[in-house]
Amino acid sequence: MTPELLIGSITLFVLSIFLGVELITKVPAMLHTPLMSGANAISGISVVGALLGANVAYDAGDTVTSGILAFIALVLAMINVVGGFAVTNRMLNMIAGKKRGA
Amino acid sequence: MLEDWVSVGYLVSAIFFIFGLKNLGHPRTAPRGNQYGMLGMAIAVVTTIIDMNFFPDGIVGWTLIGSGILIGSLIGYIMAVKVEMTGMPEMVALFNGFGGAASALVALSETWKWIETTSPEPGLGATVAIVAAGLSALVGWMTLSGSLLAMYKLKGGVEIFGKWIRTPTWGPAWLNPVKALLFVSVLALIYLSIEDPTNTDYIWAIIGISCVLGIILVLPIGGADMPVVVSLLNSLSGIAAAFTGFIINNSVLIVAGSLVGASGLILTFIMCKAMNRQLFDVLFKSFGGGEKQELTRTKVGSDADEVAMMADGAQKIIIVPGYGMAVSQCQHQVKEFADLMQDKFDTEVKYAIHPVAGRMPGHMNVLLAEANVPYEQLIEMDDINPEFPECDMAIVIGANDTCNPAARTGEGPLAGMPIIDADQARTVVIIKRSLSVGYAGVDNDLFYEDKTMMLFGDGKAMMTDLNNAIKDL
């Protein structure tokens, strides 16, 4: 890794934090829970790292432990992602459904 | 070269996350926001799988990858579909813990690769990866243990061998220096592991201390502060993902992780502001369980028939729900009451929602939506407060601090907290088990006013009685 690459990553990190702060300003109370669980599902993005880590030849035997750890990470991240989005969807349907029905 | 285009896939995915979060903040666009989030995640996963095809060996771990995706999706989907709306706070906390654990496990998996094959070449790249792995472990394991404890706090307790054990809230002042000490020692261990990245003693120590930190951070935090903690943990799980991005040098992890980290923090501050407390005070100055005011006054309770008579012919009723409604699960009875009043007397019924009512951001909204209360009737504090003077009856269900006029005096623990002006209504009905003080430990003058009627008892039982009394009118 070159220093330039590191600075690039840190820039990305800092700017994304500022962007995240700007994105969420005034949120009505009704959306606090869905927003939280939707954001929570997005934090399951470590699924990408888990996929890369789980890409080991299980039979080859050289990085078995590492592969298994990544596999557990993959399962947990997928629960987080799929469960999180599904739960958010359910909540939003409930709220949006009310709007039309009322 | 297709390899070079892989980063573009991650960029597109990051853009969807940004639009997703943005849209989730507005009622009209929220469902679309959630779909953008899903799309972004799908793009990230597909991009990664395509990317792995270009590795020298291609994808060699299909079994692990395929079964991992399948098992995780299945469990997550089943849990999400089965959970009751009332169990939503616990579910969000649990998923949150899983997210933190996943990030920390990816970090551990990378570290283990160094142990099983070769340590990284000393240099800038290695230092960054090792430090990031340490930080990701710190935040990730802390999120897991903290979220699990938060989940049991939201549940109220845990059943072990058929015995119900209440989740304790405990935090003496000396615990704060301990937290600081543990935090510094993890940083020291990370520093040590730069020289010796494959030392498993360091790794286990970091994991162990981080788990303990998560527990002692959440342990002292009592009921009413839970919304703050839950959204703070949400923020931390994002930060953990961002640190993991630094280990594997992946831009989408850094971007998505820090977006969630920052937006979670903003939500945390919204919660703090609604309670007029500083985040620092919530975390390090536990005030529940502190000195509670002695009750010196008494009040004679009313009964449901009396309240029903007062409600007879009311033009406008405002219901003020609190955590007590969530505990007794009486949202359906509340909705039935509103329907009865509407049918019988054509009464206008509204709900006053305090931003921190309940144990999770937006807790009351989720519960009432589950009971099919039209969301136009759920009015936020600032908008409903001017309506109380012209309201015939305010019904406070299991709330206390959020409508305690002591907050206006500018003294005591509640000073300056924005409250619901239930005391401005012509009649106030309070459904509560006893006169006991709320979380802030301050006696509530509202209970003793002449126009206030106390219905002592469980929310569900009292609402059922009240509904029957209304039917008999």
C-alpha cells in the first residue's frame, strides 16, 4: 500500500462521515425505527469482506480456520442484511398502508 | 479490462446507499429508500462475486460461499417475518449485534490468514491492516456484547431454567475509570500487535476486553435512556464495517460503514435532544436509580365508570402513550377506545407522541401502527401541544416524565426537557400502576391536580374496563 492510497481511503472515510451527517437532518418520529433498522441493514456491508474471506478451498487445508471464521461472518452478515431489510420493509408497509387506508 | 470496472460496481452500490438513507428520512419516500438500500447491497454482493472470478484461482470456495449466503438469508428472512411488531426493538438490537460481530469476524479471519500462511510484509500496508483489524475488533465485539445486553434489557429479563431473571441496571461511579482503563489497554494491545501481528494472546485479549467494554457500557444505562443506546450501537456497527474496509482496502465498506456510523450518531443526538441530555451524561452519569424523591402526597384513585362519565360527549380526546403502554401491550384496547368514542360521540381522537416515549426511537409509532391506528392521528409533540387547551380530556397511559410539569420549572433532573402539555387539557386521566416516580426520580405535580383522575392498575386491564364502561353509557 502506498501512502497515497491510504490518504485516499482516509479521505473517503472522512467525507462519508460528513455526508452521513448531512443526509439525516430532521426525521419525523414515525420514521425513527425504520430509519434505524434500514441503516442497520446497510451496516451489513461487511458481507463483502466475508465473501472475500470465505473464498478458500476448504479441502486444501491451508487457511481452514480463517475460512470458517469468514463463513460465520458471512452467515451473520446475511442475517443482518436480509433480516434488516425485510423488517424495515414490513414496518414501512404498515405505515404506508395506513396512509392509504385512512 | 473488466477487473478495472469492479470499483465502478462498488461506486454504484455506494450511491444507492446514499439515496437509500436520504429517502428513508421522509415518510413518502421511505419505502423507496429501503428498496435502494437492498439494491445497493445486491450490487455490492454481485460485484464481489464477479471480482473473485478474476482472482488467480477464481472462486474456489463455492461451498462455503453458497451455503453461507443461503443459510444467512433464510435465518434472517424467517426471523424478520415471524417477529411480532411488539418485539421489534429487541430484533433491531439483535441484528445490530450480528452486524458488529460480522465485521469483527472478518477482521479476525484476515488476522488468522496471517497466522496460517505468512505475516504481512512489514510496511505501511501491514501497519494499516493491523491497526484497522484491532479497531474493527474493538468496535465490533463491543457492539455485539452491548447489543445482546441491550436486547435483554429491552425484553426486561431472561428466562434461565424456568426462572425469570430481570436484566440488572448497575453502574457505580467507579465504573467510569474502569471503562477508560480498558479502552486504553485495548489501544495499547493494538499498538503491541503492530510489532507482533500473529500473537494470539493479544488477539484474544483484545476480543475479551472489547466484549467486557460493551457490557459495562450498556449495563449502567436504565430504561428511559435506552433509545439513545440502541441508536448509538447502530452507529457503532457502521463504524466497525468502515474499519473492516480499511483492512481489506475496500471502498464500499468504508463509505457505507461511515454513512451508517454518522447517520446513527445524528439519530442518537436527536434522541438526546428530546430528553434535554448530553450524550456524555447518558453514557457516563447514570441517573436512574439515583436519589428518588420521597412521595409525601396521596391521591384517591378513580374508577373506569367515573372516567367514562367524564368522557361522555367529549369533543376532543388526546391520548398520551408511554412505555407503560408497551409493557402492558394495550395498544389494541387503546385503538378500540378511540373507535368507540368516535362511533358513539363523534369524538376527535389524537395521539401525542413524545420523541423518547418508550425504549426505542419511534417505539410508540410502531406499536400504534400495529394496532391499525391511522398514522395521521399520531401527532408529534411540538405540533400537538397547542391543541391541549381546547381538548376535553387527555389520557396518559403509562407515561410519567414525558408529561411532568416539573420540567418547566428549570430545576431538578428534568429541567428543560421538552414535555407534552397534557396538564393544559380540561380533564386529565392517568393510567398507571401507582403514584411512583418516573425514571428521572421526580414526583409529578400533574397527578395531584384536581382535574386529574388516576386509574391505578395495569394498562390493559384498565383500558378494557374503560371500554366496557363506555359501551354501557
